[in-house]
Amino acid sequence: MDDVLRDGLSDADLLARHVAGDPDAFGEIVRRHRDRLWAVALRTLGDREEAADAVQDALVSAYRAAHTFRGQSAVTTWLHRITVNACLDRARKAASRRTAPLAETERLEQLIEPHESAAAPAERGDLHRELLQALATLPPDQRAALVLVDMQGYPVAEAAEVLDVPVGTVKSRCARGRARLLPILTHLRPGGRGSPALDGGRNRSQGASVPPPAGQSDADPVKGGGGRA
């Protein structure tokens, strides 16, 4: 398929072409959504290798299950739901194996702002390190809700679609997560009062670009995402 024609197709059209046998259609879907899937996985799991594996698992699942897509939600919502489920599966398995409550400092530093250089101000790094250490103490379900709503900037209704739960459940998980974080993070606010927003007080924009794991170029699809499974 011509690149210009492919660029003009909707996600749903590309998925339909993939189901019909177009060998390039799914790779274009991966190209469009890889960065946001990677960002959600990395912030949910806090480990680059685990996040890469979760995204790979999700894309392979989506590749194989494309014929089941019925268009009841956007393709991007469908992909994020599969990715979050893959992350939660890995988080629960990791929790059962974990002997220490927090990941190593290096992993937390990688989680903060993957696109920033090591020369970023030390204060910013310290702040984000504390925020993410606190986030890592939450149960996976609460963590996923807060990552989507407070860090990725999803509206609650869209986060509910991604997580495949009612809007009230997302609100409840976010409220419980924030309540658990408040005693840990209050000192980060000027004057020590109030609840700090995750990710340094700003939502990630939906177009935020996050680089792939170390050793993987931007031009390459996430492993397992482009070929026939």
C-alpha cells in the first residue's frame, strides 16, 4: 500500500486492512500509537525491560485479536486497554516475587522523563524520584488509574474505557490512590500543604513522544508488533 494512502486511512480502516491480509497495515498502527503505549507501560511498571515486554505482549495480542474488534470504542482505546491489562498482569506477577518494596534508583530515574538528558536540574530529578517512589507503593489498579488520569491526561471517561471499568470505579481508584499518596508527598508542596499532582504537577499531553527502550531506534516498531505472529 502506498505510504501517502496509508497515512490518510483511519485506525479502524488500517485494522480492517490488516484483518484482510494487508502486511503493512498493522505496522502503521504500531507507528502511530507506539509512543503513548510505551509511556503508559513504562510509568505503570517502572521498569524499561518489563514495559517493553508488556507492550510486546499487548501488540502481539492485538495483532492476533484484530478480527474481534467491533468498533465499539476507538482503536487507540482498544490498544490501551490491552496494554494496561498486560501491564497489570506483569505488575501482579512481579508483586508476588518482589522482596523489596521499591525498584532500584536507576530504574526510577529512567521512569521520570525518558526524553530528558542527564543534565536536567537535580531538583527536578529528586522531585520526580520521590513522586515515582510513592506511586510505586500503590496497588496496580490504583496506579494504572492515576497514570492514565494524572500523568497521561486522559479524561476520566476515556480512562474508564481503557480500563474497561465504570467511570465511578476510576474515580474511586484515583481518590484512594491520591489519599494514600498525600501523607507521603505533602512535603513537596510549597508550605507543605495540599496534594501534589503526579508528574510534577502537569498532565502529559496526548501527543507526548516517548522514545523506545534502549537499543531500539525510533524507526523500528516495538518488538513483536509488526510481523505475523
